Amino acid sequence: MTILDRYVSKEFIKLFMLILASFISLFLIVDFFERIRMFLSNNATLPQMASFFLYRIPMIISQTIPAAALLAALMTFGSLSKNSEIVAMKANGISLYRTSLPVIIASVLICVLAFLITEFITPYSNQRADHIKFIEIQKRESQGTFKQNQLWYRGDDGIYNFKMFDPKTNTLHGITINYLDRNFTLTMRIDAEMAQWKNEQWIFQNLLVTRFIENDFPSLERIPEKVINLPEKPSDFSEVQKSAEKMGFVELIRYVEKIKSEGYDTTRYIVDLHGKIAFTLVSIILVIIGISFSLIKSERSGGVMQSIGVGIIIGFSYWIVHAFALSLGRSGTIPPVLSAWITNLIFTAASVAMFLRVKT
């Protein structure tokens, strides 16, 4: 690594860390004031509040890394251009493509770091933050858990087991309900293909009802459709259903394979699976756009505020297009894989086009 590489890398990493720390601080301040009423109404202690926000930090980092990398690239090369250092490099025969290489390599390492955080830290920290919020602060009783890719829920009348809950349609799939008496003796079991929440009640489809009679053989009854009086509503199950952001990449792959093998619709989860990878790689694309924009504009035009303004516009543009594409994929309007990657393809084409316009 040359002296120039170390100099450019040092400036980029320094700005990246500073911007990332600023994003984390700003996010925590806004989040605190949004939740302060909830904290006060539940008499939350300072350690509980501090723990909650501490576990929120990995999620904030994984979400803001691309924007921090983009702004760091814009400000690094904007500063080099403003101070005529770009002119000096060109006068000494150093290609601008070569000058930008250490920053691009750094962005690749940032992508690796973002993936590791998303895979190994963020899922656990999100679960811990939810536990502190719902169980320790709001004093809710833990009713269920997501274990071995299935939903287990302790209801008022028994223990429920579901293969999957679809919050979009309020539908339960692969249902088993075990009814217990006061002595925890199994009295009845209901197996059903699915149940849907309609008109404030659960309508079960293709039921097998097994009644256990003392000192006698169990009785079986098959019913095509029946309303089962469960006291729980869809909102109770949605809190237990593990979302994609609370699962690592490998865990999400296993979950998709499992529910797909059982014949359930995996469109939403496939979109989220590919979206995880696409979002992790976006730092490289945005860094190249930031470098290109800084080098294309005239050496002494603009400044730090212009770089920040451009970064905000580019960053918001990506997030808006990415979120819109994901929503189209989840609804089945466009193929799931395309919906996750189309934004990256568009911005990759833009970054390549801008990079090739740089006058070396």
C-alpha cells in the first residue's frame, strides 16, 4: 500500500466512522423522544432504557452503513477536489481510477462487516430489545416462542402449534391445538390445515378433532369447516411470528426451505431473503456513485454542505425505489428475486456510467 493509498483510506475511514456515529446518535435521540411516554407510563428504570437502546444499536448500524459510506466517499473526494489535491495527483500522472481504488476496497470490507453484523448480531439484539420492551418494561407475559421454525403459543385454553402465520392475510397454517385440563391432562386435540380471521372470529378448514375419553379409545371427527372460539386475535400471534429482520441469512434460508417443502407460499420470505443480500452490497454501489459525482464536478465547486445534500438525495432515492420494489415483490406483482435486485441493478448501471465519465 502506497502513501497515497494510506492517506485516502485514512480520510475515508475517519469520515465514515464520524458519520456513522452521528447517525447512531441522531437515531437514538429521535427514538428516545418517540418512546418516552411509553417508558414513563410503565415506570421504566434507567438500566432498562439503557439496555433497550443498547440492543437497538446493531440494527441502526446495519441500516445506516450504506448512507454513511456514501457520504464519506462524497466528502473525501469532495475535500480532495476542493483542496486541489486531485489536480496534484493528475499532474503527477496518477490515474483517478487508481486514486479511488483504496476507497472501493474499503467499501467491500464495509459490506463484509455489514453482512456479519446482520447475520450474527442484529437478529439476537432485535429479539433482546423486544424482550426488554414487552416483558421487562410493559410487564407482558410471554405467551409464545418461535422455535425450530414453528410457532408455539400458550393460550388460555391450551397450547397451540402453527407452521406459519401470515400477517398479511391473518391466516394460520399447519395448526395443532392441544386442550388441557387443570391437571395438564390432554382432553382434546384439533389439527387443521389452516384458519383465517374473518368477521372477528377464526374459521378453521379441514379439521381433525380428537377427543380423549378416560378409560376409553379416543374419538375422531373430520370437519370441513368450523368456527373455533379462540380468545386470541391475529395481533397476538404476529408478536410471536419471527420476522425476516429477526432472522439471520442462514436461518431465513432454512425457514424458506421448510415452509416451501410443506407447500406454503414463500414469496414474502424469498423477497426478504434476497433483499438482505442486495441491501448488504449497496454500500459498494453508493460509494462508486459518490466518488464519481465528486470527481465529475469542477474541482472547486460546492463544498461539504453540497456533498451532504447530494448524499441525502441519492440515499433517499435508493431507499424509496428499493422499498417500492420490495412491496411489489411481496404482493406478487413482479418476481421476488427481481424485486430485491432491481434497485441495485439500476444504481449499478448509474454508478458505472458515472465512473466511466470521470476524466482521468
